[in-house]
Amino acid sequence: MESVDQQLRQHKENYEHMTEAELCALAEDAYDLTEIARKALQAVLSKKGITVRLRLEPPLPPRADDEDLVIFYRPENLYQARRTMEFLAASGIPSFLSLDVRADDLKRARAAWYAGEDGDDQEEEKDRAVLCPKCHSAAVVLERGEPESAQPLFTAKFQWNCDACGYQWVDDGIVQEVAGGQSWPGEEFPPGDKDSSEWDPK
């Protein structure tokens, strides 16, 4: 096994035959050399008058391409995203639109989706409700669905009664749209204490 002095002398002999460019390149990678090799290299550089420092620490790893990226803005819709990107482009700032979905964004989207479904169901039920044409109550009862007499009162197919105000009316089964999107089925008919022959369903 060679002694420390022998190793130092051997390294010096090797380095003395190298060009200045080779020595400078080796100095840049001095962190990979043994302590004896670095001492020999420094001695040769000093002897040749080459003023270069040995790099004793490895260079930092290259940064990721997106390390300098900054989240500038989180737009709420596509229109805001387009306007923001146009503004940045006009200012000479490169940008791009990321479609990554954050966990809280997903939660809000799901909550909005389910809330919308519940609201649609309620609106559909509201639109289908038969309302009293007099008091607009939904407490309406279908008294009879088929004609049972030749009297004018029963010429219509459906007879309705409002539990809220006692109002009664008949229709032919065709639901009519009235103001507010509610359903108003048809013609009124007189209360039971009136003579049906006096009622004129115009």
C-alpha cells in the first residue's frame, strides 16, 4: 500500500502533464477528489500560477421547470380566466391555465350540484301543483273524475274543491298555465246549495 507522500507525489506528476483547461475543469469537480488529490491539484495550480479555486461543494440540483411559477389568480369562470390571460399577455407576462381541481373546489362543486337537484325537484313540484283560482291555495281536492249525469254541472270531466276557501270549479282535464308558472285547471262551478241549472260555464 502506498504511503500518503507517495500518493501525493503520484497525483502531482499526473496533474503537471495536464493543460490549464484540464486543470480548471478538474478544479470545478474537486468535490469528487480525495483530500490527497485536492492537495496535489492545489499545489500544481499554484506552481503554474493558475488562479482558480477548487469547488469543494457539489452544485445544487437543477430546479424544476415550474419552480418559479406563481399562482396569479383563481378565476371563477372561463370568462374571467380569458380576460386575466389577455391582460398578462399584453403586459408581456407568459401564463397558462391550469385545470387542476383542488379538494375544496370539488366539495363546493358537489354541494352546488346537489343543491341544484333539490331546487329543481321543488320547482317541478311547485309548477305541477293545482292551485285554487280564487285564493291560490294548493289545498285542492279532486271531488269527481268522471261525468255521472247529463246535467250541465257534470259535462266537465273533473270537479275540484278548495279546502281553504270552499271554492269549487270544474275543468276538462287540461291544465292551463297562469301567471307565476302555476297550474289553474279550468272553469268554476257553483256551490252545492245553488241550482246547477242556473250556472252558466262560459
